[in-house]
Amino acid sequence: MYLKSFFVFLFLIFFSGCGTLASEVKSDKDVQWIDNPPADNAKYFYAVGYGKTQKDAKSDALSIISAKISVDVSSSFSNSVTAIRQGDNESVLRETKNDVISKSKNIEYTDVKVIKSKKNDLGWVLLVEVDRDILTKTYERKLDKVDNKLKQEWQFFLDADIFEKLKLSVNINRYLKETDSYFPLLHALNQNYDDSAYISRYLNYTKEMRKAQNKLIYKIVWDENSKNLASLIKTKLSAQNAIFSNSKYNILITITTKAKKRKYESTNDNFANLTFALRLTTIKVTTKNGDEVSSTVYKTKEGSNIGFKDAIQKTAKYEKKIKEIGIIKFITGN
């Protein structure tokens, strides 16, 4: 703010270089927009931007508009499809809201108009205008593109068997997360935006996926080398309210790990004392009848200064992969 005020001060000095010109500049209505740009209204956003080039000044003005929109996004979030669908899941709501606000600061603008401009030796000052309706339509098209993919995945979901539904829900949730970022933004761009056409359908998607998940009862078996990984998988599934039973299960997860011992010569004591385990881990998913659902293989390497067995049991690489793709995709590989 202080930098921009200083810029304006220098800018006016340039135009007041000689006696009578100073009073002309101060009374020149064509310069007053620098300190007093038009107020935003139901049709347009306005902002003044500064920069060495016109492009820089335009980007500066648009960043100001994005900041204003992000404030509106934050206030409208609780009334969007996103918040309604997530319900009382506070951690998910908080994470989603942060993602939405972050995205609103990087808006893709089209048809930006430069209303006023001035140039001096320091650079450019621009007054830009952004049409709310054009911007709204841009993001409605983006939403529709994702929504069409959602509809297609949902048709596959309806025809799938019980475990296939769980695998498909990974993609469906990914698309829903993407649509989550559009609704609060559209509300901020257009106060009269109506998302009612999406609410019941998306709530139904979430409800049916949870029903499918609740029909699955897991059993996990493992070899000695996979003990810690099995515990990690159970913890991650439990966080999604998975049910476990050793007798009444309908999904069996079998985990096996083969490992080779390896040491590397090094002048660095930290590495010289490490023992590495080169692991080949197979996660096989079958039904209770023995029908194979999926089989996934992970090649990983872990080191330990305690010994080979400790290196085998380390789970850092697995945890990183689960964080990246999610627990269901980690188990099934797709």
C-alpha cells in the first residue's frame, strides 16, 4: 500500500514538472481515477495496477481483483454445495476451504479491458475492468467439463460389483474435490448463482459411495516382513470407517514382502553404518471365494543403522505413496 502511494506521488510529480501544469494535473479528472477507481458492482470488478510494463501493471490490477474475490469466496464457502456435501467433517472442510481460497487467488481471466492508462519514466498505471458475467461463464464451463466426467464415472459405479465400486469411488471423489473448488468461487462471482441442480445429485453420490464402503468387511493377513505395513494399511482404512473381521470378511488383503540385504561403501560414517533392505512388496486383494480383485507390487529401498530387520519394517516410503494416491489406490494399484 505504501509502495503504491509512493508510486502515485512520483507519478504526479512527473506531470507537475512546470508551474501551471501542477494545478492542471491536480484538477485533471483523467488522473483522479488513480486514487479513486470505480467501485465494484454487480456487473464489473475494477482495480488499478502498477508496473514497469503494461503487462506488469495489468497483472498487478488482476491480483488485486483476485484478492477481493478470495475474501468473498471465504465468506460464501459455508453456503456452497461443497460445505453441504462435506457436512460436519471439520478437517475435510478446513482443507477444502484452504484449497478453494488458494485457487481463487489464481483466477484465469478472459476479456479484461483496460479503461484508463498513464505512462511516465517509472512505468505504467492501468485501470482495468473485469466483466463478472464473462468470468462466471468461464468457470461454469470448467465446472460442466468436470461434471460430465463425474456423470460418466457414476454410470460405471452403478453397474460395478461391490469392490469395484470402492475403486471407482477414488476417481469420483477426486472429481468431486475438483468441483468443490468451483462452487464457492461461482457464488463469489455471481451473488445470484444457483447450484441447486447439483446439490441433491452430489449428496446422493456421497451417500451411495459410503453405503458401498460399509458393505465391505476386510481381513488382512501378512508375512513377518510386512507386519508394520499391514498395521499402517489397517490404520488408514480405519480412518475411513472400514470394518474388519477375521471370519465374516468379504475382502481379503494379503501382504507379502521379499527383501535383499545391501550395504554400500562410503567415506561418510552416516551412510557406512546403514544397512539397506531392497524390498519387493505384493499386495493381493481377493474375495472370500478366492476371486482375485487386484494384485499390486511395490519396489522400495529403506536403510537403517540398527539392522536389516529394522530396515525391512520401515514404512516411510509406503506412507509417502499413500499420502500421494490414497489408501484405496495404494491397495489396488488403480
